[in-house]
Amino acid sequence: MYRNCIFSFILLVLFFPVANAIADSQWQWMHPYPTGADIQGIFFDDENNGWIVTDIGEIFRTDDAGATWLKQIDELDLRGVFFISPTIGFACGIHNTEGIVWLTTNGGSSWAGVVIGSERLNAVEFTDLDYGTMVGENGTIYRTMNSGYNWTLQGSGTTKDILDVSFISSTEGWVCGDDGLLLHTETSGAFWDEMATPYGADYSGIQFIDSENGFMAGCQYILNTNDGGDSWTVSFTQAYNSFKSIELNGNYGIAPGTGGVAVSTDYGAMWAWEELPDQPPTSTCVQMLSSTVPSSSEAYLAGNYGLIYGRNSSGELDLLSKHETLRFMSSITHFGVENVWACGLYGTLMRSSDGGVNWVSQIWDEVEMFSDIVFSSLSTGYCVGSNNIYGDGIILKTLDGGVNWEDITPVSFDVEELVSVDFMDENNGLAVGSDGEILYTTDGGANWTEKTEYPAIDFQRVRFGDTDKGWAVGSSGSILCFDFNSDSWSEQTSPMTQTFYGLYPLNKDTVWAVGWNGTVTRTNNGGENWETIAITGNDYSDVWFADNGLDGYFAGRNALFGSSSNGGYSVSHSDEDYIENRLWALSFIDAGYGWGCGAFGAILRLGENPSGIEDDTNTFINPVQTQLHVACNPFTEASVVSFTIPHQRMVVLNLFDLSGRIIQNIHRGELSRGEYCFVIEGADLQPGIYFIMLETDGIITSKPIVRII
């Protein structure tokens, strides 16, 4: 039995800015939809209204049972989500090595974040409007008795990670975690008792029905107890599984696992295993990580790579997210703003005709590993790769925009593994690969000529700068320049001795080559001289620059996404958990609009659609908000809120408390263009947390505000 070490975290100046925006980069998931990140938490208030949180800090909301999703927030590593009403909810996780809890009082239209301690928070649960619990790493347990106004850190007596929590009342509850951890309290957490569990498994899901009957899931086991946790028996087990969650509502229970879900319809007495239908092609296992049961006949579960499933009252499992494939995508290209193509490992070919919103996938041959794709016209394209068994190269060609493909690999000689391909026009193209493999064609791939002069170079990328000249780069810092018109081929002097992976010719004179250790090299005179202009430590696999030669992007396998505004002399990188770090390859129209592809089927788009294409329901809704500013926060007597209206519009400004009740109607009516300030009087306000909410044109902006004594 352990004594509490109680102290409070009053939520004053530690609030983060209100979040209703995506990361500054404006990258959006095009595939998978709505996200390709691991969904760590899912919660449905009823069969239609639900929320998910991901390991890269996204929060999405649906109000149509998962048919469409609205992104509400971007933060770092969120693990748990719980709503105590349709409008009031909490999400928890970690932000810059500190625990964080996010609060919304309007169904997620706006969120306020608060730093809580120094440990990642894994789960949050409320038994009613007032009493809630959060658990996390290193034995962290927080309790609140006033709707999250303050949280008390409790002494758990353990340093093991706590993964889930279940309270049946304001006073009695259990937590579970790593290495068979199980703790029980009957004193609202003032004292916690450690209880024995079998197998020493990592138990990541727990739910108690009453003070005697409960369930726990972890590893390959689903356990039940009928004596309050003093003893446990195995209700269900499945070898090579990994149960991450367990939820029951009446007689209906689910426990998601690896590739499927265990289901009970008799209050957890018996469980049956159901395989997940419509699993997208992937080279790795599908793992469900979280579940929610909003009624005794409906359930939802979510997991890695953004997979979301619903189970209806008829017992049917449906895939609610869009995933054509989860295989690694290695190259992406476009023709205009509507037509985009991508290729990847295990024979994956994908195409989109609406700017990347919807995709059609084709698995050519699962033993083929496609590495590069290019289109010389809207209908004519080429893709190269290798046979994963024999290592032979392969070249495919399409004449109908990627609907059908033909193998045009020459059979007159042995073709080594091919890594990259590019065409400078309809007829003239080049494919390169390992062991110095160079193939070129002057008749659109009907015939190929092999060059064997460079056997020591493992080529990684080939690109044309204009109709006269092209470049290929590869191992040992090799740079090869070639000219089809004069049939000239020459190795150029390189400042690098390690491998180049990416290449971008802006024109016949200005070319960038990037690769190992984040080395950025450039020539401004057609290759007569190359200079190293940056070394960032990231292994870049692709690079792109705008026509001005200044604005550019860098992507790489297992590397942070980078951008430059000075031609590559300096590169700034995204934070570790941003979605653009999933990218391996880039294809851009201009600096504000383009695509990237990479790990686990990820295809992202940067920027809004410039051509007015009407995206379908996969489009993320990111409204432009009126900026709201609060002076004197925290305050004692009065605070001042200000905002600017760009044109005449209807404006509603209210002050809410944590329960969502309007405390002050500050303004309601039309305002003309200009800057406005309003005073919040504090004389009649109790000390505590409030929200100032501004609504303009149906868009809500919110900020937390705190009155202190």
C-alpha cells in the first residue's frame, strides 16, 4: 500500500495556442485516408460521432460514422481520447518530452493544451463530468475532481509504464501496464494496492463492470476476474496475437488484436475471433491498437497505418478508411495538376486523376520491386525496378495513362537491377541501375542500347535538365553527364565520396545532387564545377527546386523533411513527428503545390488545389480563422480580447466555463472591417478556467482564459 505524494497543476499560463489548424507545412494525407499514422486512441460518443488520435498528434472527428473525417489538431504523439459529453472531451500524450492534456468544450472545434508533468500520458478516462484519471509512463497517475481544472499527481508506487485505466465510481478503480502491472484503489487514488496477475504480460487494456467483475487484455490473452482482481482466468487466447485494448458495453465486448478482433456477445463469457476484411496489401502485419463500444450493438476499432474498422449490429466488419495499399512507395510523378502516378515495392502501381484525392492501385507482380516512375505525356509512362528473387531489371510501359502496362525489358541481353528512369521527350529516355547498368532508347522503348563503360558505379538516379543534357548520380559520389544530341558521356569531378541518391536539374546549367549524410552539392555551370553547399546529417533521397533556384525541398528515407529558401545553402527540417518525414520521393508543380510518397503507402499533397478541382469527401477541412488575442491572462479584475475583421460579417463573442455554459455574452451582431477590443469583467467570476470563443462566418476560434485571486 502506497501513500500519495499529492500536488496540483493549476492550469494557468501553460496553455498552448488554440488548435484548429494543421502543421505549418500544410501537408495533407492523400493516401491512406484520413491518415497513415498509427491511431492510438478511438472514442465514439454514439454510432455517428467519434474521434481518433494518432502517434503524430492528429485529432480527427467524424459525425457520419466514419464516412468523412475532419482534422482538428496537430500535436506530437497523442495516445488517449475520451469524451464525457458530445461537446466536452480530453486527449492526452506527449509534447516535446512533456506530458500534455488537450481539452475541448465544443466538440473539437477548438482545443486548449496544458503541460502536465514530464512523462508521456497514455490514457484518459472520466466516470462523470467531475472525476477523471490519466495514466502514463513510469507509474504516472493523475486524478481530477473538478473537470480537469486541476490535476493531482498520485503516488502509484511503481516505475512501470501504465497503459490503461478503468474506474467504476469516483472512488474505485484499476490501472494496468507493463510486466503484468495491476493496481487497485478504493480511495480515489489516495492509496493504491498492487495485485498479482498471471504470465507477466504487458497488459494494455482493462475494463471493470462492477467491483467484482472485470476484464484485462494483453499479449495473446484476454483475462477475466469475478473477485475484484484477486484472481484471473483466461477467457480467450490466440497464439502470435497482441491484444491492445478491451471494451464492453452491456453484453457486447470487443478486444482488437493482430489482423482481427475478438468479439463477445454474452458479457465476456465466450469470445470468438474475427479476421479483418479488406485488409490492404502490406508487407507488415495489421495491428489494431484501440477500440470503442458506444452501444450494445456497435463497435469501432483503429490501428496502425490509419486503419479504421466499424462493426455493425449485424456483426459485419467494414473498413472505414481508404487504403489501396500499405506497401512502401518509392517514386511519384505528375502530368499537370490532375494526373499523378506512384510506384512502390512488391509490384505496386498507383494512379490518380483528381490531384491525388482518389487512387486506383494495381499489383503488377509481388516479386517486382518498382523504384522509379515517369510520364513523358499524359498517356505514355515508364516504370523500372527489379525482380526481388533474381535481381534482374524490369521496364514497364503504359500507353493509356497507367491503366495497362506492358513489359518492354530487352531480352537480347541480361539487364541488371534498374533503379531510375527518365525521358526527355516521347522517344529519348535513359534507365540506370546497379553495377553500372545504363540502357537508353531513341524510339520510345521499342529498342534499347546498353552502355557498359561504367561498371563500378551503382547508379541511383537519372534526370534530364532540358532537351540536350542529362545527369546520372550514384555510388562513391559519381556524377555522369550525357548529351543525346552529341552522344557524349563523361564523368564529372565530384566533391563527394559517398553515395548520391537524389538529383534535380533545374536547367542545363543548374543542378543539385543530394545523398549520404545530408550532403547537398550544386553546379551552376553545367557541371564544370561542383561544390558542396551544405551537410545536414540527413540521408536525402530526393530534392526539388523552384524556378527561382532558391526555394527547394529535401526528402529522404529515415530522414527529416527539409526546406530551403536560399538555394540549399541552409536547410531547415520538420519536427520529428510531422507527416512529411514519411516521404522518400517528391514531385512538384511549384513551391506551393506538389506531392510526395514514402513509407507504408503514404502519399501526401502540399498546398491547396490550384486548378479548382473539386475534391471528394477525402478533402480535409481547414477553414481560415480570424486571429483572436487575449491580453492579461491570467487576470484578476479584467482581461482584454482583440481581433481583426477583414470585411463586414456577423460576429459572436462569448465567455464559456468548462461545462460549456455561457457565462458572458460579450458581443453578438455585425461588425464592419477593422480591429476590435472587448473587456472581460472578472468581478463576478469565480477563480478558474474559462474559454473565450469567437464565431465568424460559422468558424469558431477559441482561447483559454484563467481568472485568479
